Amino acid sequence: MTTSPMVSITAAALADVLEVDPLVLRSDSPLDDLGADSMARVGFADAVEDRALQELGVRIEISDEALAEARSLGDLAEHVESLVGAARAREAQ
């Protein structure tokens, strides 16, 4: 797995929620195969929002729509990265 902060944060949050070792997660890991049902995805959103604030100092909110559309860990990481980028851009204004 890459060492991008967003991928690391996303993988760690998903691993916590699914109770799996984050080292087994890959960007192309299908969420359904990992057992990430709708409740797990909501738990993931809460966990990654908290981690983004604590570790990156940015407040983000992951929409229910984005959670439902994500098919892989990479999809989630890309979405988190876009949210963090947008939050940082707003803060820079």
C-alpha cells in the first residue's frame, strides 16, 4: 500500500471498523469482499473524519452517497483526499 497520508488514514480507519490488519488492505480491495456493509461504512466515515481532524487538522464530512458509491479502499481514499484538499483550500482563503 502507498504511504499517502489519505490512504494510510483511510486504511487505518477501515481496518479499525472491520477489525482487520491494515496491512492486508490494498487500494483495490473490494469493500463488499471485506465485509463493509452499510453500517461498517458509516462507522468508517466517523472514524476517518475523526482521524482527518486529529492527524491532519482538517474537518471533513463524508456523504452517505459517497459511502454507497465507493467500491474499493482506493475509491474511499480518493474521496477522502478530495475532501481534505477542498477543506485545505477553504482554510487558505
